[in-house]
Amino acid sequence: MAERIDDSPVRRIEKGLAARYPLFYVRCGEEDRLEALLAQLAASHYGEARPLAVWTSTEGFAGA
């Protein structure tokens, strides 16, 4: 079954930003690519660069 456009991971994150969710949990094997995407989404949503705090199981909590 094809994934609906509104249910894409990027769209779900955009909806979460619009709903002012303070935290997102994302599992991904490409951490650098995901962090770049999240930084882009945050900048487009807020209209400016915002710090991106990241927690990984290998490096712990970083950012902010």
C-alpha cells in the first residue's frame, strides 16, 4: 500500500512543530542526514536558525 503524502515522516515532523511538540523521537540509521534535515525543518518553521539538541545511544545528549 502506498504511503499517503500527509503521512510522510517529514510531514509528520512538520505537523509536530506546528503543534508545538517539545520533543521528537526518531530512529534512523543515518544520523548526520537526519540532523541536517531536522535543522532545515526547524529553520523553515521558525524562520531562523535554532539550536538542535540531539541524544544518541552512542554519544549521549549534545547540543542546545
